[in-house]
Amino acid sequence: MAKEKPVINVAFVGHVDHGKSTTIGHLMFQSGKLPQQELDKLKAEAVKHGKVGFEFAYYMDKFKEERERGVTIDLSYEKLPTNKFDVTIIDAPGHRDFVKNMITGASQADAAFLTVAAKEGVQPQTKEHVWLLRTMGVRQIAVLVNKMDTVEYKEEDYNRVKTDVSVILKQAGYKLEEVAFIPISGFKGENLVKKSDKLPWYKGPTLLEQLDLFKAPDKPTNLPLRMPLQDVYEITGIGAVPVGKIETGIMKIGQKIVVVPGRSGKGIDGEVRSIEMHHEQMTTAEAGDNVGVNLRGLGKKDMARGDVVCDAASPAHVVEEFVAQIAVISHPTVIAKGYTPVFHVHTAQVPCQFIELIEKTSPDGQKTPNPDFLKNGDVAKVRLKPIGNLVIESQATNPHMSGFAIRDAGATVAAGVCIEVKAKK
């Protein structure tokens, strides 16, 4: 089956309750992906849970618990064909407890919509999400100033949010001239697909038009094969089926691969037996594709989430230690040598110890070599030692395998990118 249009993964992120799921649901309804009878069912369901007005959000929030609590817990994916792309929409949770899923979502995104409610404006998570997007390598960003109906579609409210968000985007290193700000009402469906007559002062694109203004992602097919595993299923009659998104390279049937670290910690050799994508058998798959594969020579016990399927000719290495550039986002106290939080790298979660603070740059740009500690707002070069087996590559070798987030006690404390590695002997 030939792929007609390029695929682009777009994440919707933003503070909890700023209307992400509702906006996506309404967008789907207006673009004909959500039929009226289906919407009527969701409406009845929303009323039943005492959540009147949540029907559009329910379209994305398919889990029972999400419906009862009214928050997005996991990631949901939806396909939306536009004139230019086949868009995969990733609805990422804004809720604090679920930031780890949000990180997975951001790491799969080529572009993102940051959703900010017009009345509430910038919230703690708005800032956190901007830094995460930046660190996870999402270079294209657009801002949805949502819930314009709650401020009577006033331009001054839109401008206030635009000014505040611009400050954060600039701090994180985004170029403001490349960021579109779009006033919308996800709930009322204004400016999603059609230009809204309630916003006569706004001359820019609608949400749907903006999707086609994003640049198609470069397919890093020239780099060696890397596929971090999301999960490994056992399927009767087939055996172990690891699933994940191919970050870089091309996968072909018959290809020799190695899964690192694998159960052995040193990598386990195998061969690609079959590739399946959206329930269709493929002979090849490439960077950007989410696939399930069957590997000759590997059973379910040999591999797990966080392992990486690599081309046997040029595999990634398990690292002894690595040097990274990190940004401290929100740590309750300070970070010093010896601190060992959990690192989220592609799909892996591995504790890593800070063994050296090489240099820090404070928010005003001042550099200090060998600081005693790091605090919020600092950007620093640090040396880290994984406690356990970790596969990570430097940004120069493979930018798609170099980003990570650092979590501690249920919050993202920092995020960063690996700049050099020392492989395990």
C-alpha cells in the first residue's frame, strides 16, 4: 500500500483544564471525523457523569477513569487527513501525575500546539511543557489561545496571553517570528476549521490551516536503525512482538539487528522476520513509523520497554557515563553531586547519578565552572553515570536518541540532551 501523504505527528499540550481534549474533539467533529450520532452518544454519556459540556473531550478521553475524573491520563492518538498531511494528533495529558506520559508524547511529536486558556493565562505547567517540548526536540510550535468565549473574544485578552507566553518561548530558545498565535474557542468551535466572525480583528490561520503550515518532518532515514521499544506483547502463533516508533533509519525484513541492552545487558542478536503497521504487513518501515515486529532469535523474556532495536552493523552502545547539557525546571531545593533521580530517555527509565557538575550558566548568562549546586533556571553541563543499563547517543551522532527528562517524586525537575558518551567496555 503506497503512502499518499507525509505523516506529521502533532501533540496538543498545555495546563490541565485548558481545553485540549475538547478542542481536538470539536475539530474532529467539524472536519467530519466525528459523526453527529456518535456525538449525541457522547453527550448522553457526559450528562450521565454530571459533566455537561464534556462531550467533545470524551471523544479523545476513551478511558472510563478519565471520563469519571474528567482528566486525560494516557496518550490518545487520532488520525486527521488535511490537504497536505496525514496528521496524527497526540492528546498529551496536562495533569501533573501524568507528565511522564506527556514526555513520551512530546518525544514523538514533530510539532505541537501549546494550549493556553485566555482567562487563566500562563500556568506552572505551561512553562514546564514549553521546556519539555524544546528539550525533546520539538522545534515547531503554535500557541492556541483557547476559551476566547470566556473573555468575549476580546483582542486585549488575546494580546495579554500572547505577551506572557512569548516571554517563556523566548527563554526556551524559540524564535517568536516562527510561532503562530491562534485565538480559538474549542468548546464553541470558533476558528477551528472556519474563520470565526466573532474574531474580526484576527487575520491569521485557523487551527486546521495551521496544521498545513507546519513543515513536514525530515525523515532521518540516513541514520542507522534505532527503534526504542514501547512494549513487548506475546501473540499466539507468532511469538514475541515488540512495538515502538522507529526513531531513525530503515527496517527491512531479513535485516540483522541487535537489541540493546536486552536481558543480557550486552545486546542480543536477531533478525527481522515480519513488520506490521496499522494491522498491515509491510516489507520495510522507516523513521517515524509506529510498528510491531517479530524478531527471529528473541523471545519475550529477552527484551523489554526501554530496549532499542539497532542495525547490527552500527548499533548504539550501553553507556558507562555521559556528559549532558541540562536545564533545571523545577527542583524543590538544589541539585548537587551524588543526586540520583530517574532519567526518562526515549522509552527507558533509568536512575542516573550526577558525578560531576562541569559548568553552569545562570539565567542572566553568567558562566561558573565546577559549581557546588544547581538551582531552578540554571543551564548546566554535567557528567552522569547510569545506575543500570542505558542506551543513549550524543546529539551529534543521533539527535533523535539524545534527549531526556529528569523526574523525581512525581515531577519533572530538569530536562536535557546528551553531548558525549563513554561506552561500556
